[in-house]
Amino acid sequence: MGAVATAVRIRHDLHTRLFDARSRTDEVFRVVRDEAMCDRPIPQRHRIIFYLGHREAFDWNLLAQRAFGLQSFHRTFDQLFAFGIDPTDGGLPSDTPADWPEREEIEGYNWRLRKELDRALERALARPEEGHPQLIPMLHVAIEHRLMHAETLAYMLHMLPCDRKICLPERVAWKTAKVKSHLVDIAPGRVTLGLQSSAEDEFGWDNEFGAHEVEVGEFAIDNYNVTNRDFLRFIQAGGYKDRSLWSDEAWAWKQKEGIEHPTFWRRDGNLWVYRTMFGEIRLPQEWPVYVSHAEAAAYAKWLGRRLPTEAQLHRAAYGTPDGAMERSYPWGEQEPDDRRGNFDFHSWDLSPVGAHPAGASAFGVHDLVGNGWEWTRTEFAPFPGFTPMPFYPGYSANFFDGKHYVMKGGSPRTAACMLRRSFRNWFQPHYPYVYATFRCVED
């Protein structure tokens, strides 16, 4: 009886979390004016209207037939909204606004789909012993997939002109912390990357499993992320014009795209202007800089340093000087809250580096979770014994191609559940739109 009661509680919790995740993505679409729904703010992505249907179609394609035996009521939409675009393929989409259904028709599809899935979930909650054996991990996937889109939609809409958005007030007024950046020495030690496959009570995506230990030698790491002020010095020193700082691929990309500064910056006469979610402001010097992996690597090389490996960043974030058990979060075992960092949709924009001293790691390294994903120099690859998810086999495996780099940490629009130590994000090195910053190391 106890096991059944626990299963019912877990499923009720997950159903509540699914409602909450829906509210997060609904919130993002309330920013978009009707006349902008067919805009494409990022050339390598679908039009905004695709994502209006994609969130729901993903849930339906994942759960309807497999978990509940439900039959499709709109196969065309199930297929039309099934798959996004991998921004690494190089080819830009060629569709036109006329190729897409009207917003009202898609919202009608979404409404019916939610209604059918919720009814089926309620039946499953009432009879957990008869439910699909993988229903719980499938619900986790539906929830986190949606929360990931709450973030990716945010940075996509970041590129949408303000007159195409319904601008919302920023809820947070950050105080600029007076901090001094320097390198922190990290003693050598062992780190455990990944989750144990037997962790039945802990959800993880397939790329998170395969726990293994890695020896990390002594290194030094920036105690704060590289700021806009720091990166401006790189620009003023001619960093974007110095061929020796860039890999062949990065230099070709930069030349082809005419990249001369971070995507979130704009030159206005003699001033630099920063694009926030709902407007433009004078470049905030103490915010972490958001750049592509290629730009971050060029900056690090300019300083005679490198980007950290995944294991080094893990050691700086979760390790301790005495080599004791690794922490669950940089600050310890307490659950994430807004004193620890800028994450979980608390803000649409960044905070100054060092604004959350309560979130520092045992080594005194700050902002390792929230305020921007952190680039590493580690290529995204499977951990030992990798096994694809049976109901989502391409989630990670499609990106084990040597063209993506691991990111750790989280951004202001990253949900708290994805701040877990094992979570891995990844992007290709020439994609400049993601909320990603970095710090440097000396090995």
C-alpha cells in the first residue's frame, strides 16, 4: 500500500509541475504581438508560430499513444509541430508565413490536446498499478522539455524588436556589487561526473547517466565570469581582427557573418548599447558577457588562458578543498532560492557578477549556477555505458558529433529543477544567441 501511495503522490506532484511548466511557456507567448507570430527572430530557427504548437505536439507524441492509448485527432499538426531545427546544419529554412496555420487554429489544437492528456493523466492517477511502467520518467521529460523551451523561446524573443513585443516590467532592480576579479587556485582532486544508473528516485536525461570519476589536476579559475567591461578591452585591443586568436572554422564564421562584437551589443556612435529583453540600455559594464563559444575561446587565448573543461568547472563548483563529499549545489545542500543566484525565471535579464555571494562555492568561486550558462572546452559526448532513452532515443545521441560543446550552470531563465549537478547543456561553437557566458582557467 505504501508503494502505491508513493506512486500516486509522485504522479500528482508531476501533474502539478506540468501545469506550472505550461504557465511558464504561456507566459513567454504573451510577450508576442499577434502580428509578430510569423516572425523569425533567429534565422536558424523556426518561426515563432511553430513553437506555439510544438510544446503541445511534443507532449502528445510522447504520451498519447504510448502511455494512454489515445488516438490522434489531428495527425497533420502532430507531424507539423513535431521537430525543431538543429541550428548546426548550416541550411536556413525556406518556408513563408503563408505556409503556417492561423494562431487561433493552433490554440484550439493546444486546448483540446491539454484537455485529453489531463483527463488521461487523472485516470492514471486513480489507478497507478495499471499505468505505463515508464510514465513517471516520461512526465519528467515532458516537463523539462517544456521548461527548456521556456528558456530557448526567451532568448529567441530577445532578438525580436521591441515594437513586435508586449513589453513587461522588469521585476528586479539589481544592485551592482563591488567585486574584484582574480584567479582562484583549485587543488587537485577527483570529481564524479554523471548519475548512477540505479538512481531510480532521481530523474536525469540519458546523457547524464554513467557516473564515473575523473582526476583533475591543479588549476586556477576566475572567481567571477568575464564581464562586459572585460570583453570590451578585448575588442578595443583588436581581438576580433587578430587572426591568431581564432580557429580556422571560427575565423571563417566570423568573416562570413561579419561578427565584430557580441550579438547582444550594438554600436551607437561612440557608445555601446546593450539589448535587454524589453529595450536597450547603455552597456552594463558589470554584467557577464554573453558570447558564442568561438568568441569565448578567442578571448581566453588573448589572455594566454583557456576555457575550463567540464571536469574542472565541476570541481570548482561542487568540490571542497578538503576533498570531502561533493556538494549538491555550489553553496551546499540547500535547495535553490533567489539568494543563491539569478535563475528560475526570477528575472528577464542578468544581474551584476558577484550579486549573489550566498551562492559561492567552497573555493570562493561565484555565480556558477544562474546568470548565464558557462562554456567549457569539452566536446559533448556520451558517458561510459550510454543508453539512449527508449522513448526519446535522439535527444542526446543526435548531437554526439564533435560539433557541440558542454555548458554547465544555468541562466536567468533556467528552471530550478535543471540546476542539478549532473545536468548538461550543449551548443555548437558559432551559435551566438544562447544565454551563455564563460570564465577562464590556467592549467
